[in-house]
Amino acid sequence: MTLFFVLLIIVACVFLGLIILVQNPKGGGLAGNVGGFSNQLMGVKQTTDVLEKGTWVLAAVVGILCLFSVAFVHKATAEQRVPGAVNATTTQQQVPPAK
């Protein structure tokens, strides 16, 4: 299940990166020219709004996926986190019963 969340996060990050790269901070980018059809299809202002909303939505999706993925991560024991570590309960010596 963790692999599923990792793949979803990677896909969402790739799309987020593409949307951010398409935008131009000075008002150009995809809103500036899409083969000369941008003014005829959607208009410059509407294209910028769609890209900005897409950025916010994908950023929220990445954040939510990261938060939900924590619930499915396998909890590692102390021995798995540090190789060669000894658990504190096993270091106590067992005292043989008195006769």
C-alpha cells in the first residue's frame, strides 16, 4: 500500500511541476500563446485562473497523500532501525530462581 501512495505522490508531483513550468510569472506562459489560439478559445485571464487553481489543487493533493501515507507505513522496531542494536528488555540478565 505504501508503494501505491509513493507512486501517486510522484505522479502528482510531476503534474504539479509541469503546471508550474507552463506558467509565466509575468503573465505569459500558456496564457500568452498556445499556437495563437489562446485568445479565441478561453481568453488569457481564464487560462491563468485555471493554471493557478490547478496548482493549488495538486499541491493540496500532494499534501493530503503525504499525510494519509503515514497511516500505511510499516512501523519499524528498534532492531530494524539500527543494525546491531540490542533491545533494552533483552539486555537484562535473567536471575536463576533461588533453591
